[in-house]
Amino acid sequence: MAMAQLPFIQGHRGFRGLYPENTIPAFEQALKAGVRVLEMDVCISADGQVLVSHEPYMNSIYSSKPDGQAVTKEEERKFNLFLMTYEDIKQFDTGKRGNASFPEQKAIAAHKPLLSEVLALGEAFRKKHKQDIFYNIEIKSVEAEYGISQPKTVEEFSEKVWTVIFKQVKPEYIMLQSFDFQVLKYWNKAMKEGKFPAQIMLSALVSRKSPENTIKDLGFIPAIYSPNYQSLRPELVVYCHKNGMKVVPWTANEADAIFRLAEMGVDAVITDYPNRVPQYLKPVH
């Protein structure tokens, strides 16, 4: 089955350069700016909700407690999302302090949303503007954290995520990515067995692992090879395309770097700053 044609720009954690990461304002503004692929991370709460968050805890860089006090570095692991109900998680603000690493980011009140809320936002936009919207969903999974800050098995984690996706989005608009190859192996097996639909694009996130070793370690060819953009070379893009993989590097933030990647022939780029390459966007009017 032919893979869907991907838009070139993917908004990292929504639109992290200008809006609080992995929040409704970030995803909403990304769509308005012309981003057609929303990249995000998902974790699981104590009551089994799938929520959008890069870490399975409250990051001290930008999180505030319900009383308005900043979460300290020492407190981060105390606020383990897997041990908190979503109702409690919602009480923490993750935007009004801003983020010192992203000086252009607007400081606005926000919280960690449910995956279902983000998908509903994208699907409403699709319906209203008659434009395809894709979702690149990363399952934040680390083997050492099984049963600690995430479900005990990748099967349980994956099935919770798929249950949410299934109700809202056609599978051909979904990329499922992870650094945890056990997650990708499970999805590949489930897709072969017909438990999950074959149209889902599996994306192997790597730092510097070559595409050859990625295929070897996975035991199958993923739909997408997604490396750190700094490790990518033109010959690797050629290799991937010859072997049926799309190439989607992360996270290039300077326009010059994105243009160089385009010249290499990559299929898409994940970036915190979609606004720096407006020629690749489809804004609504």
C-alpha cells in the first residue's frame, strides 16, 4: 500500500519555538500558521488516560504547581504522571512561566492536554478547512521505566494509545514513533496480525544509529527513519529511499539547516520554528 504524501514541515511539540510545548495553544497556533503535521509525545496517567507530555513527570523548567509555585528540579520525580490522576495533572500550569531555552516563546497559561483533545482539534480543523492533517505521535517509553512511570508492558501502553486514535482519526494520517524499539516491534506485529491497521506509518527515532543498523535491530523495515538531523548525510537518504523508507530528521530549527535537509531529499523535517520556513506552510485565511 502506498504511503500518504507527507507535508514537509512537522511542528515539534506543536510549535515550541513560539508557544508552550505540547499544549492546545501550541497545536492550535501551528495549524493556523500552516503546519499540517502535529508532532507530540504521549504518557499515561494513574487513571489510564493518554495525555500529551514529553516527560512522564512535571518538568521544572516550565511547570508550576496548583498553588502557583514553580516545580523545583528536586521535586520533578515526585510528580510522576503515571501515579497522578489526570484531574490532578490538569491543575499544574505548563505555560505561564515561559521557557528560557526558547526566548521567543509566549508565556501563557496552559496545561497538559489529553491526546483525544489534540486529535479533536486537528480533526475539527480538517473538517472546517478541507485540508489533510497528520499526527506524529511519540510513545515516550524507556525500558528501565516499565511499570514505574509508564505501564508495565509496551502492549498495554500501545493499546491505550491506539484506543484513543481509533475513535478519532483514519490510520493513514498517523505516524507512530518511538526510541523504544520494543514499542515499534509490538506495533509491527499487531499490524501484521490485523490488530492494528496496516496504514499506520511506523517511525524509528534514533540519535545516530544508521538506517542499516536500525533495520537490523528492529527486524523489519520501518516506514520512516527519523534521526537527529545533525547525523544525516545525503548517502543515508539515498539508502533509505532505495529501501522504501521515508526520512524525517529531528529537530532542525535554523532555516539554513532545513534548506540543506531539503536539498538532501528528506521527506519532512521536524522543527520547533515552522515560522522560519513559511514557504513550506499552508496558512489559513
